[in-house]
Amino acid sequence: MSKFVHLHIHSEYSLLDGANRIKDLPVRAKELGMDAIAITDHGAMYGTIDFYKACKKEGIKPIIGCEVYVAPRSRFDKEPNIDNHYNHLILLAKNQQGYQNLSKLVSIGFVDGYYYKPRIDLEVLEQYHEGIICLSACLAGSVNQALLNGENEKAEEIALWHKKVFGEDYYIEIQNNGIQEQVLANQKLIALARKLNIPLVATNDAHYLKKEDAYNHEVLLCIQTGKRMSDMDRMRFETDELYVKSPEEMIEYFQAFPDAIENTVKIAEKCNVEFEFGHTILPNYDVPVEFPTHYDYFKKLCSDGIKNRYGENPSQEILDRMEYELGVIQKMGYVDYFLIVWDFIHYAKTHNIPVGPRTWFRSRIHYCLCY
């Protein structure tokens, strides 16, 4: 493992905020002598599979994560001027359970908590924390905000809550990003971490690949906010340091805190999410006991569907076509898929629930099964 690993990275899927192309991230990591890198897009995991494949292609270990938005109260609260403010939190999947929990949290953010942004809350974070590593995030993190507002006791309470939930997998995040507030925040974060015995971790919140890409990122932010580069009140980061820095740059800046650098490697070693491609994973469909195999039950349903539509004596042409379709489906391993789809379509049609055309016009077999 390299001497430093980036654990806070935004790709193009941090829409109109991240300027890193997924295909370029593992290539750049390799150029800089790193053998692992994370993806932590804002509120979403759209880039996960592309990122995973791109990293594997380059021999780089992919670390799957997300920078989630945390609601100030409940994810269900959506009151103007209160709940449109939110905090950030970095979550990294350690294993398959962690990946599933992280996916669940992100989905909940969109389904239950969406208000300007897809938000989760502390309730679901505690419920789905298993297999996840948590970092306290950037200046928009709740610990950072409390410290910068002079609310030291509140910052301690927040940190201790996360430590209670995540245990040794909770880290206080310090950054080298060229922002003046960050220097003050780092001092307070380090003191807090030492006081509460919480490990430090160094990140850089990289939104673009190289330092010279900072201008392009500003243009991207203007597109996001509907501003011009000439507008004095436009959103800007006031820094050109939010790029994928080399291990040497990060080590030099945090030379007084080598544990913060070392912990990036330890975290990377903990994260081992693997995806398997090339075969379909389906839940088991329970067929009636009188049928020896799923295929036998599937064929019975198709035969019944043919009789319902064409009568007791369908033509040989129809029977031959059914056998051909059944053979193709069996050969491709989609018998369970068709049974599962038939099951919920059949339920919908017998309970007066509308069924859309894309669902049941997938094949003639579905047509025979469902009518």
C-alpha cells in the first residue's frame, strides 16, 4: 500500500461540482504512486460501478463511498429556512454489508429526505452503520461548524455520538485545502480528536485533478449557480488547492501529524468491496411442491396462458413458437426472472393495479402468461 491514500474525492457525478472524470482518477493515482483511491460524490453513488471498473483496469484499489447530506433535524422535516441547511459526512464501505447499507442510506436520502438535497438523518445513520467507516467531512461537517461557531461542547457531543455509533471506524478529518477557515478548524479538530481519543485522518476534498484545473472548476460552479465569472457575488472556493495531490504534498503539509497520513492507508486496507459481474443474481422463486423444477412450473404457466388466449387446441405453429421461446429463456438462465415478473404482474392485475407497457410487453411469453 502507498504512503497516502485519497479518501475524499468528487467525480463528475457530483453534478456541476466535481470536475474529475472517473476514467482519469485511477490513472492519476497510478502516476502519483498511489495504489488505492476513493470516490465520495455528493449525496449519490451513480458513478460507483464505472469507478470500480476503471480502477480495476489500472490495478488501483477502489474505495466506495459517498459524502452524504445530513438533515439538521429529522429527514422528514422540510421547513423553509431551517431544513434547507444541512451538514456533510463522509461514509466509506468496508465490506459487502457496508456497501449495501451505504446504498440503503443514499436511497433513503432520495426517497424520504429529499429537500433541496437528498438527506439522511442520525436515526437511519445509526440503523445502517454496520460495515461503514465514517469521516467527519469538510468545513460543512457538523463538527467543523460547531467548532467554527465557538460551540465546543456541541462539537464534543456530535463527535462522541459518532464515536459511539461507529467505534474505531470514526475519524476526525483534517484537510490541506488553502482555505483560511480550514487552518483554524484544523487546530480545533486536532485538539478535539486528542481530547476524545478519536483518530485523525488527512484528506484534501479533491474536486479536480490538477492544480491548473481550478479555473475550469470555477466555470463549472458558475453553470451550477447560474452566475458569470465576472459576478462578484458568485459562489467560489477562494482556493486552487482542491486537487488530487501527491502523497509527498500531503505528507509534507501534515508532517507534524504522521498518524493522520498513516490512517489513510489503514482505512484503505479496511475497505474491501468487490463486485462480481457476468452473471445474474436473482432471488429464489418458490414453486408449488408438485413441480420438480422451476422450469416445469414455468412451462405449465405458459401452457395455461396459451390455452386461455388461443383455446384448448392451439395451432402447431403456436405450440412450436412457445417451445422455442421457452428453450431460449431456459438456455439463458432467465426462468426465475420470468416467474418473478409474472408474480408481481399477476398480483397487480388481480388487484386492479395498472401495469405499464414496458413491464409486460417484454416478450410473447409474458403476454401469454399475463392474459
